[in-house]
Amino acid sequence: MVSEYKKEGREKDKLFEELFRTLIEFSPIPIIFLDLEGNVIECTDSTLKLFKTNREDFIGKNFLEFFQEEEREKVISSMKMLLKSERPISSTFILKNFEGKDFEAEVYASTVKDREGRPQQVIVTVLDVTERRRLERELYREKEFLNILMEAVPDAIYFKDTQSRFTKVNRAHAERMGLKDPDEAIGKTDFDFYSEEFARKTFEDEQDIIREGKPIINKVERVIGKDGREHWVTATKMPIIDRTGKVMGIVGISRDITEMKRMQDMLKEYNERLERIVEEKTRALLDAERLAAVGEVVSMIVHDLRSPLQVILYKTFLLKEKLKLLPIPSYEKESFKEILDSINEQVEYMNKMVSDFKDYARNMKPEYIEIDFKKLVDEILVTFIIPENIKVKVSIQEDFPKLQIDPLMMRRVLSNLVSNAIDALPNGGNLFISARIENEHIVISVEDTGVGISEENLGKLFKPFFTTKERGTGLGLAICKRFVELHGGHIFVESKVGYGTKFIIKLPVEGHVKR
């Protein structure tokens, strides 16, 4: 029986030796067996490869020799702690191989005990982590560089997964979303920070990138926040692709161009306004050239018409005088008188047309005289036959000063405006004339409660030859505008169909009122 146990024990020992030899020869992990003094007793073949040596040179070496001198005290202390506490220890050290080259290694050590639990040997595992640590450091540097870059760039930078959830954002983007800490954005989407419309559009764009792998470059986007505020950005989004070609997410960068967009819009508006001004000035120049030609013709016409019209007026006067002496019934005399009055009326109308053409065509310069404006208005009103159903109200500021103006020009302007107001009140109404000093301006207005003027015609009122009347030259308001501007002022019109019209004249106090 005893011999059988011994035989079985020898077989087990032999099996253990075979297993141990196999471990030594084929283990990919560098394993070193040390005695309690730290001398190498045995090692795996992979250990020899790691230390660039052979078994003969390595066996018997004290393991402490492979550590840097400044770390040896730490190693000795760790070995003492291992033998005392009997707990495995691990740490990272810089070791040196037989070729004198350093490598970084993670060292794990534990003890082999006898049956009484006393340490007999030390087993050390050495893992070369040089490449891994190099990659880790490189990755760390790249990560730090990315972080520095993201924080230094004023543009918004962000990373998203395939569900368009933020995985990383820089501070600029966090601030744009109203966050104090960029980490608050992680796991959230645009739906948490922007309007439904904008978030839906960006989600669709990003899903297209993930499906097709095609980037979006410098797309102009109108961004609307949850609070309704908007700004403009240019967005560039690229797919993040792994080594297998699979899209893992997207990286985006957006630049705020709100101010640039505002400047572009202002520039566009300015260009459009400039184009309108050029067009208007060109048209005005053409009109001026046309009117200059008209002026020459008008001057000849006025000269040729004045004399015949005066002759007609004189002849009708003589006919009226002779009519009184004719021995015919009074009713016939009255009939002839009406005919002569009609001729006179038409001649006066033609005279007015001639005056309009003459005033518009000739170069004029105001001759300033000090006048009482209230008196001028009264003199103008008495020249009109105002229907009884039209109520006239004149309101002149109590301390309104005397004006330095050309009385003939201003009489012509006010007469034209009053005449137009009366024509606009066929069924009666109110006619208001007022004058006051306001903000260093003389403000004169003529207002009626008549039929009003359509918006379509308002912009044409002061253009030469434009008229809405069946008869007329269309020069009345154009002359008014010209005379007012010769005084350094402006004339405006306000009107609403069915409510009436108001003409406003503004002249600078400077030059028209004595200080």
C-alpha cells in the first residue's frame, strides 16, 4: 500500500514537472521565480525575450539589478512588505534589459509558501506596457490638445452620437445654449435648447450625414432658441468614421454670423436705396432736360398768347359797352352778356394756364419782404367765392411773428392749396388754415374734410403735369413744391379717402423770422 502511494506521488511530481516545464517554455507572460534574496531561480522563455538575454546569463542574477537605482529602495521596501504581509503587490517601474534599453513595466509579485505557510520563493510577473503607455500619453496629449483647441476657439464646437445626442461641447457652444458647464449638454439634443422647427431640421440633416456619410459645409442657418430669440450661423458638420468605415457620430462647428448678416442686410438695403436714388436722379435729370425743352417752347407760347388774350379781353369789354347802347330787349341783352362773360371766363382760365407755364418754366428767386401772415391769408380768402356749406376756420398762433418771405410766391402757394380744398368739398365741409412755430420751424397747414386722395395718387401729386381734374395743366402743386423749396422748406401731404386731405408746409425759422 505504501509503495503504491509513493508511486502515485512520484507520478504526480512528474506530471507537475511537465506542467511547470510547459509553462516555462510556452507561457506568453514573462514570469520570474526568485529566491527570498531576490535572485533569479527560473523564468519563462518569454521573460528572456523581454530582457533580450539567454537563460544562462539571466539565471542567478539578482532581480534588483534591472531596476533604476533611484527606485531600488522602493523595490526592497516592497519585497519586505510582501514577505511580511504575504499579500501580492503590484506597481509600475522602469526596467533595463541586457542591451541597456529602458522599458516601462507593470510588476506583480506574490510568494510561494511551504506547508507551514512560510515563504519559500517569490513569483514575479512582468508586463511590458511601454507601447501601451506611449499610446495612452499620446492619446492624453491629443485629448488635451483638443480640449485646449475647443476652449480657445470662439466658434461653437460639438460632438454627437448617431442619435444626435451631445457627447462633448466646448464652452462657446454651452454658453450659446445658456449653460454654465459644457458637461450639462452631454446626453441632450437640440430639442432641449432650440425651437421645435430648428431642432427638427438639424436632426434630419444629421441623420442624412450618418446614413450617407456626406458632410455639410458652411450651411447658413437661422437659429431660434426656446425663448424665441434668433441668431444666424454658418454650420459645418462632418461624419466620425471608425476603422471599419462605420459612422459613429458627427462633429460640428458653427460660427455666429448674426452681426455679419445684419451688416449684409444693411448693405443690401443701402445698395437698393442707392439704386433707387440713382434711378430717381436719372429720371429727374431726364425730366429736367425735358422740362428745359418745354420751358423754351413755353416761353415762346406765353409770349405769343399773352397779346391775343389781352386783345380778346379788351374786345369783350368793348362789346359789353356797345351792348348797353343797342336798342334790343333787355332779355336779349342779358343773353349776349352771358355769352361775353363765358368768353371772359375762358380767357381768364387760359391766362391762368399761361401763368402756370410761365412760372414753372422760368428761373425764379424769392424776393423776401416782411409780411403779416394773418393779413396775407385774409387777402387770399376774399379772392374766392366760398360756398355757404363750407366753413372756414383760420388758426394763427397768438404770438406768431411776421415772416420774411416772397409774398407773391407764398400767395400763389396758399391760393392753389385753398382752391384745391374748395374743389375737394363739393358737398360742403370744413376748411382749416393754421400757422405755428414748432421746433425751429414755421408750420403752415391747409386742411379739408373732403373726398380725400387715394394712396395710388399721393406719390404723384407734386409731379409736373399730373392732375386728377378734367381740366388743368397739372402744374399747380408742382409750382407749390418749387416755391416752397426755393424758400428752403418742404411741403407734405396727408390724406385718406373719404376723410379729407392736409397739406403741410415747413419753413426753417432761420432766415424767415427776425430774431
